[in-house]
Amino acid sequence: MPTSKRNRHKTWIEISESALKNNFKIFRKLVGETKIFCVVKANAYGHGILEVMGVLEKCNADFYAVDDISDALKIRAIGVTKPILVLGYTRLSNLKQAIDNNISLTVYSTEVLNHVLRLKCTKIAKIHIKVETGLNRQGIAGKELVKLVKLIKSHQDRFLLEGVSTHFADIEDTLDPAYSQIQLKNYRNIVRSLNKYLPEHFYRHAAASAGSILYPETYLDAVRIGISLYGLWPSKETKLAYLLKKKNNIQLSPVLSWKSIIAQVKTVEKGEPVGYGRSWYAPKRSKIAILPIGYFDGFDRGLSNIGRVIVSGSYASIIGRVAMNMIAIDVSEVKNVKSEEEVIIIGRYGNKEITVEEIAQRIGTINYEVVSRLNQSIPRLLIK
């Protein structure tokens, strides 16, 4: 990537095209002929939906999945013609736009279908029913499910039942797959009970990243690959369970690096405070640097006084409170630090690395949250 592109920004995120392609190839080999939904919700898990789509369109993805119609329309606007499924709720007022743009909908209420029947759409509505198997979040079960399927079957001129899906509750959180196996059994039983109402062909899908890595029996007709498409393990339990299975050696490659620059270098005397609330005092005469990022950008305030970055191949600690647009670091032990020097927030420099998982652990959350909260205004720069 030309240096000039970086020189325009105070902070930027680099997206590795080769890493993203590598991760996709891993899952293509892993699931074989099973179809793959590439999940690009939450701004492609913080990686930048348009940048990521530019790479995935070069891969052999079968479908794309988003959370909201707005993202589906962004994808359509750049010329993507492959199927797109909205996993989340679509407001009734947006149903016509989704259908007319050939966007598939996740449905779990008859209210949605009855509203569609009152619309004058140019295309048939493609429907994926979300069935409830034990997560008790988004989904439909029992008599209401039967009503839903019957309604679709009775209006085959208006609806195409494209898929029936479910979602596991704890498949990535435990080494014991017992509850997931119960859900899978429930799912199979539900689909079997609806057989006379279902079309000859439709996609059954339940597995996300963790299921796809650990349990081939969950593949069904399609899998939904999200967090691991971006080179991140769904959880430490998933990684451990995989290592215990001693299966094929999966080497996921993190796709995202986050960088900034030094805005100022200064000296503070022993006993002087740094930052709001004076939460850090210099233990000795210290050299500090100011970075032009903060919690607005997605650098969590919980990293105050406990986080770290990489400067000139050395770790430098976050000192004082993380502010909205600025943080301070201690560079007393880093040689020749200068203004506008590059700083790594997430990523690797030589044998030093700051991972998304490290940040998540420090602030008591999960890697999903760390990347998905990266501000969309930060430029995403595609690198080879």
C-alpha cells in the first residue's frame, strides 16, 4: 500500500486481502460441497463491508448475510448479484424495497407475510424461516410455525421458501456439545414434521463459525461463516475443543490491523499527573506520547492504565484515562520516538503483537465486540 494513503489519516485500519482469501479457502475445504453464507453484518464485523465485499466477490462465496436491509442495499448498489439474506428484523415499511431488490428475508411471524400479501411487489418474496430450537431468541415454534408454513404454501405465487434455519445457544462456549446436539435433533424433528408443507428444495442451515469448525453433522445444506472469516476464533473454548479433536490444522489469519500515529512527544516530571481524573502519576521523569484516538474510535475506555500499543518494535503502556479523541502512552523506554511515527493498536510488528483477544480479555469482553465497535468513520485500507 502506498505510504501516501496512510499519510492522509490520523488513524486507519488495514484489511489484508490475502488473509481474507486464505480464511475463506479454509472453510471451503472444510465444508466441501456445503454452501457458504459469508456473514458481513456489523460492517463486516468492523472490517468494512464494502472493502470486504470487494475481496469476497473474488472468492467462490455462495451467499452473503447481513443483519439489516441497509447493508443489503449497499451491497446491491455496488453491483453484487448473488443472494443476500437479512438475518435480523426487517421493518414492515422496508419489506417492499427488500423484495424488489431480490433480498431474502428471515421471517418468524405471520404478521410479516400478511403484510407482504398487501404489497404490490415486482418480485416474489424469498423467505428463510427461523425456527426456535432452544436459544429462545429470534425464532418461531409450535402452532404458529405451522400457520406460517401453511401460509407460504398457500401463496406460492408470492412466496418462495428458500430456507429454514436455526441458531445454536452455546456451541462456542463449552467443550460439551450436548445442548447443541439437542438443538440439532429438535431442528431435524421440526423440519421432518413440516415435510408435507415444504418445497422439494430449500436450504437447511444452522451452523455458524464454531459449528463449522467443530461439528460436521451441523453443516446441513449451508453454513454461516462470520467471525472466523476474519481470522478470529469464536472463543477460546472453540479453539481448545478443536485442538483436542486433533483434526486438520486450521490456521486462521487475522484480517484486520489498526494503526495510528504519534501526535506529540513530551516530558513530564516525577509526580506529575497525566489525563482526566489524574489517574496516573509519573513515577520518575518520563517521556510520554499523545495519540489522536480515543473511545470515539472504538479504543475502549476500559483500557485506561492497563492497555498497550506497539511503537518502534516496543510495547508502550497506556497511561491515564482514555479520552474521547486522545490517549497517552509511556515511551520512556522507546528510543528515538518522534512525531507522526506509526503506532500499532491491533496487529504485529516483528515478534511483538497485540491481538483482538488480548484487548477483549483486558476489558472483560469478547473479540466480536472489540472489532464490531470500531468506528465506521475510520478509513479501511485494503492491502494485499
